Amino acid sequence: MTLAAAVRAKAKDHPMVLTIDIETSPHLAWTFSTFKTTLSPDMIVEPSRILCFAAKWRHEKRIRFHSEHHDGREAMIRQAHALLDAADIVVTYNGPGFDEKHLRRTFILAGLGPPSPWQSVDLLRTSRGQFKFPSNRLGAVGQSLGIGAKV
């Protein structure tokens, strides 16, 4: 039984809601200046990559954490792919603008097909559209709401 099938069987008739957040490395590049620099692709020595992610199903208490360091790159990528493949709804903070694009690029470069489609819920878009916080950064919104800053 695949991870997707096992998760769906456990949740029965409820939509599969997954919250996920990735952390990435910066691009490493050679540059001649630090002021108003434009980098061409040939200046990038090592492109940004996903270093780790944390995910949680709405119906579970367990937070899943996978990283290059702990799991190895291939296993980490396959875990993210399997979780997203099982999801009906994916909750993120700037996911469509950042996380989802990095994940999809990583999957295609790893030779994996696209995961099953899901409905995105972007809490950054919600924050910007519904509220006027002094800052829409995740840590600032969390502090304003009294639930703590991003760790």
C-alpha cells in the first residue's frame, strides 16, 4: 500500500489537508560587485535547493520533518512528493509564490512525475487580503496574533 493510499484510508471521507513549509539554501554565485548586481546564470555556482521541510496532516498530531541531513536528498524529496500526492488541500504561507514552485522544480529534476493536483490555501494571501498588519511576514503576523514568532 502506498503512503497516499494509507493516509486516505485513515482519514476516510474527509478531505486530506496538509500543512507544509520548506526551507531552502541561497544561490551561491560569483559576483564582481555587491551594489546593484544582476546575476547571469553562468555566475551561479550552486543554485538554491530544498534543505528540509516540515509537514502535518490536519487529522494527526504528528509533525513530520525530513531533511537532506537526516534522510538523504532523494528520500527527503520522495517523502515530500508522496505527502503532496496524497493531499486534497495544501496550506502554506506564500506556498504558490515560493514553496510549491521549488517543490515542483525539485520533483521534475528528480525524475518524478507531478503529484496529484491539490487546492492551495495561501495564508499570506489571506493575511494581505483580510487584514492590515504592520508587516505580513509570518513571524510578525504570529506575534500580532499572540501565537508566537516563527522559530
